[in-house]
Amino acid sequence: MMYEAYSGKPWSERGECLVIGVHDSAKLGPTAQAIDRALRGRLAALLKRGDFAGRAGESMLLAELPGSVGKRVLLIGTGTESQYQRRAWKRALTTAAAALARTRIRTAVLALEQPRAPAGKPELDEYTVARSSAEAIGAALYRINDLKTARRPRLPALSRIRIGPFSAGQRAQARRGLEDGAAIGASASLLRNLANLPGNRCTPRHLAATAAQVAGAHRRVRTRALNEAQIRRLKMGCLLAVTRGSAEPPRFIILEYRGGRRGAAPIVLVGKGVTFDSGGISLKDPAAMDEMKFDMCGAATVIAAVDLAARLQLRINLVALVPACENMPGGRAIKPGDIVASADGQTVEILNTDAEGRLILCDALHYARRYHPAALIDIATLTGACVIALGAHHTGIMANDDALAQELVAAGQRADDRAWQLPLTEEYAEQLKSNFADLANVAGRDGGAITAGAFLGKFTKGLKWAHLDIAGTAWLSGASKGATGRPLGLLADFLIRRARGQD
């Protein structure tokens, strides 16, 4: 998909279709009014007949209107004018992309009103408008990589979208926003394709092969995948304990992007890579167990983040670490009451084998120390407790560094990929005490998302570390089942601003 910024009059721009927003009760905003004047009032006259109400989510494709210079016109409902802010605008973008995809239109000119703050001023700068537009359109045009054998519908013909209008002075920042948004969209598709694969296709070895493909596509990326014997030599007893019940061999994947100054401390991302989580001996309820193929969304996110950094040639050093395995029951599987030793020497009593994500992450977090990271961030579909606390709306953030946590929260706010910081005080770590080992891997139901974070915190002392629990945000269930691509938007904003020295 090609994205272009324009600064001229929308009705004069090249394209087969002009996309116009219409508020509820068929009310036109300033941009749409200017277009209607160029169309000699034909649009207002059509709306007056009551064929299109402008409700949010509605669309109507019109044949050529007099004065539209050969263009079709796509009307998009934007809802109540007073509530037309960022969320309604993003919905309008998604509706437009979906409607265009149902046609054979190849090029379109978007002239949607930009969202307004309550005071009436523009809510977003031109960079954010452009980047968010490209991200939203890319997400809307994504097609799930299903394995159906029936004849597939034709792919959308849409190949070029012109977005604006921007003033001449805004176009440079708008172009940069479109470039960034297009790259984020491409990397998000990589993430979603990985996460949507079934567990028998997306194995630890498949994750390693995908990392190798990313490295092969980008000159500044290197990768290696450690096998079980090499993992054993690193004394990663917690990772090895989780994988014992599976016939599928584990991998410890290392991706390194070198875009910053030589010797500069990297940002290290750690992604949970449980390619299927049965719960082990502490077997999960069968209902929705198929969705446990998504338990590697953290791994997919950090692989996609390296791909994104390389696409944008960000001036940072970035490392992604992925402990990848399956969690299965079996004759060799770990049992409740077993005690294992982590890579840093701490012993862990396994009270619940379904609390496996923190076990594989703790060994990876210890491995990250060798990089002396500027920041260490782990991303994991870690706890159902986080879903209970925050639902599917916010990613949970816990950290031993409030400045890093708030930097990530702010990135999520800017990227429409919101997160919420949860407390991580010493009381939660005290719940992990064990009579038989240095700590237990669970601490009961109360504060379950936070005690999981507290467990990881035991392995990050002295580092600037944050934990992102994406159990509620990484995928959707029901009729829309599939990976969402989150929290790549949040991470993209964080990495871009770090690389470009923005506050």
C-alpha cells in the first residue's frame, strides 16, 4: 500500500474515489462543506433526501456526482459532531478502508475531518494524524492468514491512498508520519500472522525460522537460536522445566538490531514464547483452550519490533530475546511441588504448572543482564488476573522504575494502544514466600497480575525494567477471533521517540 500526503483541494487530487465524512443528522463539517461547494451543492441536496444519516460506522458509495471530476464519492458516517474526537475519527478511517476494500477502487483521496479537542482546536498534530491514518488503514485491510481450502475472495484492489489536506508547511511531518505508520502496519501484519497460526504450525522452531527471515531481510539484524543442549549449558532450569512435558524441542532466540552508536547500551525486549499452553499438569479448562496458541504473542511482538526498527532504520541498538517452548502434560512434565533452579541460581517451588510464563521469562531476564541494557521490557500474555482487572482495553504495566513505566504509558496514549500502570510494592513480593525454596511461582488469587510481576521483579534488581501484561489486549475472542497486533503500536512510539531523541 502506498500512502501520500496532499495539500491541495481534495476534489482536485488524483484518485478514483473521494472519501468524505458526514456527521450524524447528515451534517457536514468544514472540509465537507468546501467539497460540497465545489460539487455545486449536489452533496447537500442528496443528504437532504435522507438516504444517508451519518451514523458512526455507516458508509455509502455514490456514482460520479456532477463536479466530482470523474470520481466516485464514498460517504462515511462519523457520528455526533460534538463527540467527533480521536476514537470516532479512527472508527471512520476503519470504516472507510473496509468499504474501499469491498470495491475494485485502486486509488482513493481521503478528506475526513480531523478530530477536534473539546476546545475546538486540532486534537492531533500532522505527524500523528498521518501515522495514525496509515496504521488504522493497514490494520483494517489486514486479511487473516487462515488455512481454509475453499476458493479465496479476491484481495482488495486498493493500492494507493492520498491523505490530507495538509498545509504546505505540514507536509514534511505528514510524510514522515505516513512512512512510520506504513512500517508499523507491515510489522503488525508479521506479528498477527505469527500469532494467528495454529500451534502445530507455529512451533518454537518456526519462531526461530521467522527470526532468521527477519535477519535475512535486514542488513543490520543478526539472529541465533540456541537449542536444548545450549540452553542447558546456560543453566536455564526454569525454561527447561516448562518444556519437559513436550515432544517439541525448545529454542532460545536472540535477535540483535544494530542501528545506534557502537557500544551504546541497547534496549532489550523479552517476549514470552509459549507456542501452546495446555497448563501442563495443572490442566486448563477445555473451554477456549484453542486460544492458548496466542500465548506466544509476546514473542511475536518483540520479533516484529526488531523488524520495525530495521524498516525505519532507527538509530538505536535493540535486542529481542525469546524463550520459546510448549507447556504440555506428560510423563516427564513438572508437577506441583517440584523445585527447580533458575539461571541466576534462585530456587523456585512450582505450585501451579499453569504459571509457566514467569518461569521462562525469569531465565531470559537474567540473560539480558549481559547486554547492560538502557531499558529492559518484557511483553507477555501472562495472567488471566490482568484481564479481570483491565479487560481488553488496557495493557497492564508494572515496573521497578516509574519514569520508564510512565514513558510507556505516554507512548500508549499517543499510539491509541493504551496501558495502565499497576503498583508493584514490596507487599506483593512477600506473598511469594515458600517454605521449601527461595520463592514460589504463584501467590494465590489476590493481586494475581501484580504478584506475577513481583516474581519477575526478583530477577531484575539493578536494571531499569518494565513488564507489559498483554493477556487482555493481544487477541480477540468470539466471531472476531484473532490477534490484534497490540502492543506493537505502543512499543513503536516508544522506540521511535527514543531513537529520535524526543521527550
